[in-house]
Amino acid sequence: MSVVRTYQEELQFLEKLTPHSWRIKKGFVPNMKVEGVFYINDPLEKLMFDELRQFCTFKGVGGFLPGMKQIGNVAALPGIIHKSIGLPDIHSGYGFAIGNMAAFDMSDPKSVVSPGGVGFDINCGVRLLRTNLTEKDVAPLKEQLAQSLFDHIPVGVGSKGVIPMNANDLEEALEMGVDWSLREGYAWAEDKEHCEEYGRMLNADPSKVSTKAKKRGLPQLGTLGAGNHYAEIQVVEEIYNKGAALKMGIEFPGQVCVMIHSGSRGFGHQVATDALVAMEKAMKRDQIEVNDRQLACARIQSQEGQNYLKSMAAAANFAWVNRSSMTFLTRQAFAKMFNTTPDDLDMHVIYDVSHNIAKVEEHMLDGKQKTLLVHRKGSTRAFPPHHPLIPVDYQLTGQPVLIGGTMGTCSYVLTGTEQGMNETFGTTCHGAGRALSRAKSRRNLDYRTVLDSMESMGISIRVASPKLVMEEAPESYKNVTDVVDTCHAAGISKKCMKLRPIAVIKG
């Protein structure tokens, strides 16, 4: 499908716009409807270009498509508007690169929705809880606290939930999202206020979800899962924006927080798989041409497009209920350990963001208001101050953006900016982004070395499957600080604070 060019020829299509962004000109891959753009700094730039160089050396045979090529292929999808955008944590993914966002014009009947632009772990996301504890309070109990969290939260590949659920509960949870958790007493009213979409996508329709997906989902609700998912006890290390941090209830460095990173487990994966099958047929029928068959898609207004959006919304609700259930279990674990109540520990949700989702949003483009379907895969919504869709508490600061680091590295909280709204449809990075594939990580690293290095940094760790640890070792990822600093320097979001882990619970 793609033309094989030398690395030097490929470079003709790339142009550095600013110290932190590059442009991909039309023609880099066939049929580009818009240009591409990606944000990087020097160390990340080297990774991106090495990937392209390697691809040219092997003449595109075998291996993954480089991130830049994937950005180009997305720019060739029908109905895409403005640009295909790559964020600094971009790496090869299924269809879309992870860290690639794109918006499609809802008023164009040819516009498409693509499950590859959301990913298999629908609404994989991050939630941050604060406490009024200090590192001093937690340090002596760190090991017990890590164990207690590990005992409370079901983790690992096949983990089963502890929150009682039958098939009828699942139907309701899929439709209601956090409202279900609230009704059942697993969430606080304030939690909902501090969730993207208020923890509930209203277009969810459980009847559009296959029985197979529901079967996979039912036992897994309220479980952490494996892979890059984790619950971390973290300490605020640096505050860059005191005013914004205060609005989030963060008063001083050394304050203890808990970060929960998880998604829709096997449920979301099945929803994506089902949709891809249906869309392959829809593409033949509607004669939709794409550069890469992983970019299977359907017209937004088609039956398949609508079914996917409704079932994806149900999977998103599943993930919010999932994070709410784990929040409940985390509050229990802390309260038990400190012999008090979660309320007295001030264990409020600072915010809950989604990293893999597609949704309909209003944006200004060339001075006109447009309704767009925004695909964010491995990227985070980052709306600016005064945006109507962010909570009252954050109207002056902009939406909090949670960037989970990799195991044992730091995490960040950023805030959304007006510039990000104009350049990237209010979107920023989501984490570190892989630098080594999972298989490579397993070959290059020994899990004991990884665990020992955690211990030497004073991090308590509990892992359900130690063999998976290498895949998540910091060495397997780009440096999260590089990623965040790039977004900050490019102005698409601003740094608010930095957190460092003192205990990690992993699948």
C-alpha cells in the first residue's frame, strides 16, 4: 500500500515548526486529507526519527508501523478535520498510534468513527485521590498499607471482583456509570462532580453490547487487571502552581495521594473486537478506503458507527464504575489502617480522566463553532479555564490532567490551557509512552533487577504476576518528565505538581 522511500526522501515531508513541534506534509502517505503534526523535545525526537529510519532500512517489512506513518494514515481517514495530532508520548498502536488524536466533522456524512482510534481498553484512565496524611504518617506503615491495598483490591490477569454483582446489576452499571456506584453506596456524591463526563456517558446502550462482552465483564468489575494498570500510594514532591494545587486540596509537598490506573478490562476489549468485525463488512458495503486495515471504521451515522458509539459508551461507564469500586476499596483499606473514616482522612477524588475514548464535542475552528467526534487514544482531555464542561472547582484553574508515570517513576498533574484548546482540541499527553515493545522488555530485563531497584528507591511493591514486571519497568518507557515538559513548553497544558510513588500495587 505504502510507497517505499529512503529515509532522506521521507525527511522531505517533515518540517520543524517550533522547538517542540513538527509538521507532516501531505504525500508522506497516500490520500492524506489534512496535515499531521507531532509534539516532541530533543530526546523524544531522536526516538521518533530512529523509528522511521529503521522502518526505511527494513523497507517497511515486519515490525510495527512507525508513529509518524500512523499519524499520516489517520490523516487519510474520511471526514478528518484540522490535523492528525501526535502527542509526545506517541508509540505504535493498533490502527492509530497510542498518543494520536483526531477529530471528525459530524456535519460531513462521510466522517467515520474508528475503534482503532479509541483502543481496546476503552476508557482506560486515571483517578487521583487526596488524603490529609503526610509522608511521615504513612512511612512507618508503608509495608502494611501496601499489603492492605493488595488484599482489598483484586489484581492480576484473571482477577475477580469482590463487589457483589449479578447480570441485572451489570446492565444498570453499564447504563448509569458512577450513578450506579452512588446509588449502591460505593461512591460519594462529590466523586461524580470530579469525573470527566461526570462519570456517565449518556449515550450508553447495553443492548448494543454482545453477550460475550458481558460474560467477560461481569466477574471483573471492581478489579485492577494486569499490564500497565496499578494503584499507587504517592507523595506530592513538587508544586509548580500553588493556586491550582490548593483548588485540588493539595496544600504542601509531602501530602499523600493515591492514584488508580485501570480501564474496562476484558469487557472493553470484547466491545472493540466485536466492532472491528462489524466494521470490516460496513467498509466493503460503503466502499471506505483506508491505508491500513487496522484502521477499520464506519460512517458515524451508519448503524455500525452508532452501535459502536453506544457500546463504547457502555464500556466507558464500566470503567468508571470499576475505578469507583476500587476507590471504595482503597478508602476502606486506609480507614482500617488508620483506625478512622475515609471522610476524616479527606479521601476525596481530585479528578478522574479518560485516556482512551471518542466523544462528541463542540470546538471553534476558523472562527466557526463545529460539532466534532474527537478520538483520543493514549491522550487526555485538557480543557481550559472557564470551559462549561469542567467542574465549578476548576473553572479558574482549568481541568486537572492526570499523567501516570511508569512503575516507580514520578507522575504529574497538569492543567488545561486555551492554547491547547486551539491547537489540539483541548488534548494533551497521557503518560510516558513505550520505548521498548513488551516482548523486547521481557528479553532485555530481569524481573528481580527491576524489583530490587524499586526497593532501593524505598518503594514498597506488591505484584500479582512478577514475570510481567519487566514489561512495565521504567527502562521500557520514554521518560515521563520529557513528555510532560514538552507539553508544558508547547503550551498545550501546564505543569501543576509532581508526585512520587512510595508504594505500588500491580497486576
